[in-house]
Amino acid sequence: MLSVGCAVALLSHAAMAVEVVAIASKTAKDYVRKKLPDGTYQPETYAFGKGDNLSGARVDPTIDKMDFMDVARTIAVPLAEKRYIPTQDPKTTNELIMVYWGTTLAPEFATESNTHILMQEANQKELVAAQMKKAASSATATHSDKMIALSYAASVDDDLLAATIGVQAENQERENRDMKTATLLGYDSWWVAVNGAMDGSSMGRRKADMRAELEEDRYFVVLTAFDYQTLVSKKKTKFLWEVRFSIREHGTAFDDRLAGMVATASDYFGRDSGGLRHVEVPEGKVEIGPVKSLGVVTGK
């Protein structure tokens, strides 16, 4: 006689893939969550406000098909777990939580750009000009050889100057775009810490890591909370707290990953992260259910 048991394994959504969420949060100096005698946070009521959908120009059905209510419903679950409770009564609403979401668009910076090609060509011409100068300085060189070498060197200098100005302008454009993306995604603390570092140094390598993240497509969500009663009674915005979180777009789908992103970032709702944090979306938790008998199996 053989008694066979079966176990039910429940795998959470987050186990589909291991991803890292970049999170940055901050609070107003006078914003402090109150605790109840049992140690839990006192509930705070809120209403959602619809911010902009900042999706990129590229078609992406995993985010394009989601409207504000789809995003808000997903965010409401972790908010409730952190004792932020939705309400429809304006008289008792504590906070207005603005919701923004979208995709950053990776810049198309490449060494094959026109400015870099011109720089490569100017550098090659400079080598030729150096060889011509050396030949023109020999005892056998004619006056004509010397004049041709000088004229060519002058034209190369002009080409090199124009190419240098072009590369500097392109680099500045890259710097400006990366800085805007850093502000949007909450990378500003990382930016301030490493952006002035020299290439090749340990901080320079951290700078390269930062740029690699800023210059890839990323899904992001921004939640910004304001004092609702101050907004209604005084028509002024009083900032309370904010959290910005993002995940790389490549190999992921916004509609599938949003819940995991929000759940991971929820630990920073209403609290200061102390700068940018990289947090892995937790792997799935396996829950073993009660053993169930499948009956008696008799051997033959």
C-alpha cells in the first residue's frame, strides 16, 4: 500500500526574471509618519492625481496599452500595504499623489557619427602633414615642397579645429541629455558624486556605469505626494514625499514588470532613500501547501 502526497507550489510573479530596480526617494523635512502603539504606521488617506504619460516615441504595446487607471490600480496595492489608504472624501484626504510613468529614449550617440568621422579624418591628415613637414625640412627639399607642406598643414589645422568644435558640441549635447535623464530617474545623487571623475579611475568606472544606465531605454514611474488640504484650502502645493524608480526596458515588458517594480520600491514610500539604490526584484517565494492524500495505490 502506497500513500502519495502532492504539494502545491505557488510561484510569485517576480520569479519570472531577476531584474534590478533603481530607486531614489526623498521627503520634506517636516514629513514624519506617525506610529500607533502597536508599532504600525498610522494610516494616511490619499487621492491619485494623473500626471503625464511620458512614453517614448518608439511603439511599445506593453506600455502604450496601459492607461492611468491600469497604472493606478497596480500602485494602489503596495500603497495599501504601507498604510496609504485611498479615499473619495475630500474633507478627510491627507495627500494628493501624482503619478507619472513612461520610457526614457536612449540617445543615438555613436563613434560613427559625422563629427567623429570628421575627427578621425582630421587626425589621419595630421599624420600626413607631419610626414610632409619632415620631408620638407630635408636638405634636398625644394622651396615648392616646403610651401606645399606648410599650406597642407594649415588646411589640416582648420579641419582639426572644426572637427574638435563639432565633437565638443556633441559631447555637450550628450552631457545635457544625460543630466536631464538623471534628474528624471532620480540619479542626481550619483551624478553629483561621479560626473567630474577622470576616466580610468575607480570613480571614473562608476561614472561609466552610470552613463550606461542613463543611456539605455528604461521604464520609470514617479510618485509625488502633496498635502491635499493645503492644496484645497490655500491653493498652494506643499511637498511631502517622492519616489522615483526605473528598470531597464530591454528584455522586459512594462505591463508584466510594473507590479514587481512597485512592490520593490514600496519600502521607500514616504521615506528618504539617502540617494540612489539598486534593489533586485525578489525571486519568487515558494509556499508549500498542505499535504493531500491521493488515496491508496495497490501494487499488482
